[in-house]
Amino acid sequence: MGGCSSRASEVIRKFDKVALRSLRNFSIPGSEIPEWFTRDEVCFSKKKYDAIKSVIIAVVISNNTQIQHDSRYDGLPVIFEVQAKIIRVNMAVFTHTLNLRGIPSTQENQLYLCRYPDYTPLVSILEDGDKIQVVRRDPPYDPRIMLKKSGIHLVYENDDNYDGEEESLNENQHSVTHRLKRFVDSPEEHNNIANSTQEDGNGLHCLECIFGIPSYLLGRCFSLAGHMLETSEDFDF
């Protein structure tokens, strides 16, 4: 999978905030993570009045196709190379392998965003002072997979529960999902997803991996969505 096609990227950018907030795994071509994410490691600080609601992890992955590898990993739909760890008093008390769906077929950088709600262990077992780290699996399963960048953002209560129009608000009042949507909507922020030159088939495969929907059904959805985009600029998915 080399990345989403321009048609798939257009559909992604048409998601409203509610839909984007509901996504648990999300992937687009890109070499940057949001600048407001904390790089590599973050320390959890329990707040008196605002409980933690979710953790969002961003990673940039590439596939070095020149490296020799075990052919058993060819064709796998998921990358197993990146892990999130909860470190408590210098000891890992929880390790989770990120569910990164869709392996790039070229060396093009791919940005993955994973959101973990408060009922998942990565959030529910956090204690004050714990650190969350994003690391490459050691030893790796597939040496071709390169972890280029990683970042973490902790979402607390009231950080991401506003569904109204936010453009008129001050930037420091924007919800987390609104900031993510602006990031996705701005190609210059993550290496120009709008001008992807991949074939439509690769784009369908990209979203098939993300949503778990067969590509032939996605093709029908995109045909319908393309017609809607041509006839109505105000349509929101």
C-alpha cells in the first residue's frame, strides 16, 4: 500500500468532526506529525477535576524495500513493529502493539494516527507519574519497516467534546478533533496528501485496511461520493 489516492483523500477530508472523532485507526501519506503532539514520550499527570478521556498516538512509517527480509511477512495487512509502553518507576507495566493497518509498498512515508478511548488499558491503567513511550519492537519482526517519527497527545475531559462551529474561536479554544481535522485538511502540514499520484486501487486498499470494508464496496461508495462532491460542495460525510 503506497498511500491513499486523491479520490480517497478527498473523501477523508470530507469527514465531519463526529466521524473523525470516532475513528480508532487512521492512515494517510505524510512525513510529519502534528506539532502539538509530544515527541516519543509523555508523562501522565492526573488532574483534579478533568479525567483523562483518550490517548492519541501518531507515527510516521516507511518501508525500506532494499533490506533483506523474511518472505513470510509479505502480504501481511498489519504492521507489528511499533509498540506503546506504560513505564512506571523505570519498569514497563504494559506493552501494546499498535494496530497499524496497511503496509506501504514503497518507501513513501505514511502517517498513522491511533486513538485509544478511556476503556482501553493504555488509558484505564494510567497512574499519576506514568510515562507513555512509543518504541520500535526489539528485535524487529520485519526489518524493512522504519519508525521515522512518533508523537503522543493526552486528551482530558472537555478537551474534545465540542461539536459546534469552531472557526470563530481562539486557537487555544479549539477541540482536539478540530485541530486534527485542520491538520488533515492542510496538505502542507503532512506532505501533501491531496496530490498523491497512487492508483485508485491502492487508495481503496488503504481505506479497506483502515475500515475493514471490502474494496469493491468502497469503490461503490467512492463513485457515489464523487457524484455528491460534484453536485454539492456543502455535503458532509
